[in-house]
Amino acid sequence: MITNNPFAELSATIPEFAMQAYVVAMFLLVIGGTVLDMLHKKSAQYFFENAKKAEKSAKRTVSGGEKVSIAVSTLTSEVLTSSEFQNTRRRISHLFTMYGFIIFVASTAWMIFGYASVDAATPTWLAAAWHLGAASLCFGGYWFWFFIRVDVVSEGVNWYDLRLADLFIVSCLMMATFALLWSGTMGDGNLNTLFFALFILASTTLFSTVMWSKFAHMFFKPAAAYQKKITKADGSRENLPADFDLTDPAVQAEFPDIPQYMGANPPNMGAGIRRESPNHY
């Protein structure tokens, strides 16, 4: 099963151009949904206005070379390795989900536009990538849904308690799950047709509801991470105070209330909220 191209077999009943038109339509829906999301939430406007505001309070000018270095750091750290996640399980789950989604979507488009024909010989590795991408998405997504999701783990909410905020992850999981079931039941008639219909339904839901889901967040996240690093480099720090050593006499002289309320040698306050896992429901 893992080396078979299910779209090649599907071409016996659905023309290649119809499959290709569907992929193009989903691509346009993502673009349109993202634009509508930006207009509705005014996220792009906020981002640029906040960047201009930070420039006015900057204490130094960040050079072009520094900006390139920060961009590379953002790409390799926050984007490619998701280093912003402090929880190791959450980070691993996210990486499985993210890379599974990218591999699954990319290989789907590749197979449909390049090998969606019974006569076309699909490379074994490409078909395997499609199946493994879907499996990786399922592994990371279900791990997150049942064991990591904050309202389930920390608040004791039932895993089947769905909200609009869950639209992205649920439709994403259903898409990958039904894709694997559809591929695994090739030649099984009605059951195969059912799983294919559910696969298309989940995919259409995922790509057509960008405005109401967290899909667009994937595009804003790298830009926000980059801007945050820029504010640290230029000293504006989003109008937040710098990281001070409270035992430093110079700092205590600048802020006389530190020794008044915390003593001349303030204790290390520790990990705070991260000291223990949030299991208090």
C-alpha cells in the first residue's frame, strides 16, 4: 500500500484535470481566506504599526547584516525546529504534525500534477512520502489532541469537547486519517468510496475555513518571531523592561525600591509557573 499512488487509480473514474482543478481551488481558498483573515482581524495593519512604533523607541540601528542574521536565526530556530516550545513533548508533537502536513500536501500536489495517470510510473519514494507524511501528521496530531492540548491536560475538559478554535487541527487530522484509510481500502468498493468522500470533505473543510481557523497563524508566526528579535536587537523591547540582575548595585541604585522590598541580595525566584506540570483540575 505504501508504495502505491492512490490518485493514479482514482484517475480511472475522475479525470486528471478535475483533480488538478480541485488542488488549484484549494490553493486559492487558502490565499483568499488568509487575506480575509488579515482584513477582518487587521493583523497585518497591527504588525506594521507595531513595527513603526518600535522603531521610534529603538535605542540603536540594526544593520542589514544583523537583520539577515536574525532572519536566518528565525528560520532555523522558530520555524524549522520550533525552539519556542519549552515543553519537549509539545515541541516533538508539533514537529511531527508540521512536517507531516508539509510532506503530505506537497506530495499530494506532486502526484496529482505529475503522476495522476494509470500509465505514469509514480516514483516509489514519492508514494511512500505521501503515506508517511499522513502518518506523521496523525501521530503528532493525535498525540497533541489526547495528551497535550491545554484544556484537556490542565482543565480536565473532555477530548471530544469541540470548539471553533479546534477547526484546524480536527479537519487536518480527519484529512490525513481518511487519506490513509482511502489508500488502504483500494479495491474495496463502497468502503473505499466512503473514505474518499470523507477525505475530500475534510480537505475542503480545512482549506476553505482559513478565516475561522488557526490556519493563517502559520503565516504570521515567522514574521512575529522575526519582529520580536528585531525589537530585542534595537533595544526597543516592545516597551518592556530589560533583563536586570537584581543583585547588581547599579541596578539597585537605578531602582531604589528593589532593596526596599526584596533586600540587598534578592533571592532567585526559581522557575515560577514552570516549576511543575499544570495538573490542578
